[in-house]
Amino acid sequence: MDQDFDALMFQTGAVFTPGAPINERELFSGRKDQVLKIVEAVSQRGCHAILYGERGTGKTSLSNMITAFLARRQAFVVSRTNCDISDTYSSLWAKAFKDIEAAKRRPDIGFGGLRNPLTAPPQDYALNSDTPDGVRRTLQGIAATAALIVIFDEFDRIRRPDAITAMADTIKALSDHAVNATVLLIGVADSVDELIREHQSIERALIQVHMPAMSDGEIRGIVMSGFERLAMEIEFEACEDLVQYSQGAPYITHLLSIYSARAALGARSMIVCAEHVEAGMIRALDQWQQSVKSLYDDAVRRARNPALHRDVLLACALADVDEQRYFVAGAVGAPLSAIRDRDVAPLTSARVLKDLSEPGTGQILHRAGEGARRRYRLFNPILRPYIIMRNVRDKRIAKDVLHRRSASRAEANDPDWTDASTF
Ligand SMILES: Nc1ncnc2c1ncn2[C@@H]1O[C@H](COP(=O)(O)OP(=O)(O)OP(=O)(O)O)[C@@H](O)[C@H]1O
Ligand SMILES: [Mg+2]
């Protein structure tokens, strides 16, 4: 029996992978809207897609799933290129072509794997990665024998504006010539504009897909399918705690799930309960990135009234946010009253928000807009779960305050993660 626990202990790290994108359909949760939009782009000749959102929201995982899904249905050749700061337009396409050439040598996935024998015979084509026209001609040659999906991940890392302009021109050329190839650009950004300013010229050809934080239902999906894979059970309350601590960040869900599973297995239990999640949460807090810990500690330490600043920060972490994680000053009022157990004057909290968003050491909030349009957001998406967990651990907030706030949020749009019909 002990042997099984040890093996399972090890297996937790293969099922929950905070450090790696998902590669397996069964462990992939939700994201139906985003999947549908990208599949639409791939299925429409002349259409391309751009997937953008904050760090760690699951963009690479989503692209893995889509390509795996499409490859099962049709002979697609997929190339995946990670961009880096040294890349030029030409080096990007040279890397992509190398991938495509490699696929040619793998009959299972590439050109030999075509399911439609009537497709045109292979043509000769020269690999030209220097100009948008050269790339378009090359892709046209290749696409005569197999449909292509060309993915450029980490697109935000490209530093050369000319490479980005040329990429927009390429998309335009591929679209105008209706080449049977789909380009998928992926990057960390709040808006498409940040990734590719020239996008107006290719607006009709480029389907824009935003990757928001995950919904509670999607996070629950990660927990349930992971524990199911491990043949473990998780109690309802324990699962809800995990969902609340995650705050829409799948990376945190994976991290907490590993530690919670190991706490349960360490106690020789196949059922994860709330106390295992609590132990997992404390362990995760110890391992948290130092940069995030320091940002929080500095913001509280340098404050004139550390207790008030700490509570306002917690209220910021609990405030209702928009898709870009921004909240308005008024959204802090209700959680702050719940934390302090009494009403706090809006002027007081507004003053603290201003303090916390002043440039210089201790700045932990980003401020945008003026006057009535002023909004704030925590600098780093991982701060939100960190602040909440730290305050739960230090018993400054009860877990039921978290659960009550979550219950009051509309769950109407929660996708049904168990429905695999889109795949
Ligand atoms: N739909 C999902 N279901 C289950 N786990 C997910 C899902 N999406 C992402 N994850 C998990 O979340 C973490 C981040 O995922 P991923 O690397 O795909 O995000 P990303 O947006 O590409 O990140 P980055 O911006 O750093 O490139 C990983 O641990 C991954 O396993
Ligand atoms: Mg990624």
C-alpha cells in the first residue's frame, strides 16, 4: 500500500504541471469560446488569428489543444515557433520553415499523412523567408499538399518594429491570395494594439481572441479532472477553497493542487479535504516568487498606516474586476467593510489607493484613466491570489468571506467544462 502512495506522490507532478502548458485533452479545462474562434479562423481560408492575454492565462496550452484537435480531423502540418528578442522577420520564418520541413519527414503527421489522396501532388518550392512576398509564395507552394498552421508564440518578445510590420504584410498577402495556411500569433498583451499596431490594415483577416482569467467553473474543471486522473477524491469544501485561492489563475491551481494532493497522500489519505488544501496553501506561499513577496511586503511596510494599507490591498485583491483585471475605487468599499467589519469612508480608501499607486518604492497598483474613468489594478496577476492566501493564512480574513463574495458574483456565463463536444 505504501508503495502506491509513493508512486502517486510522484505522479502528482505529471498531472498538475504549474511549470508547463497542458498537452492533453483530458486535463484541459474550459476555454470553449476561445477554441471556437480559433477553429473558425483555421477553417476559413484567408483568415488568421491572434491570441492575447496576460501572462500564464493558458495561451500556449490552448494552442496545443487546438492543433492536436485539428490534426486528428484533417492533415494539418503545424509549425510552432517561439519568438525571442533577437529575432528578425527572416529568422522567424526560417525557424517556421525548418519545422515544416521536419514535418515532411514524418509521414504520420505530415504530407504523407494526407487523408485525401486527390489533393494536388507535391510541388517544388524554394524556401524564401526574407520578404512577405517570398514567404507567401513559399507557403503557397507547401500548402498545395497540406493545410498549414503556423504558430508564433511569445510574439510580444519581438523587439524589431520592422519584423512586426512585415508580419502584418504577410498576413495581408496570405489573405489576399487565399493561401491554405493559417497564421496564429500568440503574445502577452492587454490589447491587440500592443502586439501589432498595424492590425487595422488586416482587421478583416485577423480574428482577435482575448484570453481572460479563468472562470471559477474552469478552475474547478482543472481540479476535478486532475484528481480524477490520480484516482483521488476531493471534498466539496476543499475544492471550493482551491477555486477561491486560485483567483482565475490556472498556474496557481496546479501549484496548490500538487501540494494539497501531497499533503493528503503524506497523511495516507486518498481523499483531499480542507485541511490538506490549507497545508498545501501554506507550502505554496513559502515557495512563492520572491519578487511578488517583496512587492507586497514593501507596499505594506512603507505605509503610514500599515494595517489600513494591508486591508485596502486585501480589498483590492477581492474587488470585482473587468476583463483586464482593472477595478474602480468604489469596488473596494464592500470588501473593505467586510474585512474591517465596519464601514470605511470612501475618501480614506481613495487616499490609500492613491498612495499604493504612486510611482516609487512600494508602488503595487497600476493606475489608469483620469477622473471618473480612473481604474486600478494590481501590478502582477499573481498578486491577487498571493494577497488573499497570505491573509487567510494569517487569519485576517475568514474563508467564508471569500466564498460569500464568490457566490454573489454572477456565474451565469460559466462554461460547462465537462462538455467535450467542441473537441
Ligand atoms: N485550460 C487549461 N486547463 C488546465 N490547465 C491549464 C489550462 N490553461 C492553462 N493551464 C495551466 O496553466 C499554466 C499556464 O499555462 P500556459 O503556459 O499555457 O499559459 P500561457 O498563457 O502560455 O503563459 P505565458 O504567458 O507565460 O506564455 C500551466 O501550468 C498550464 O498547465
Ligand atoms: Mg505561453
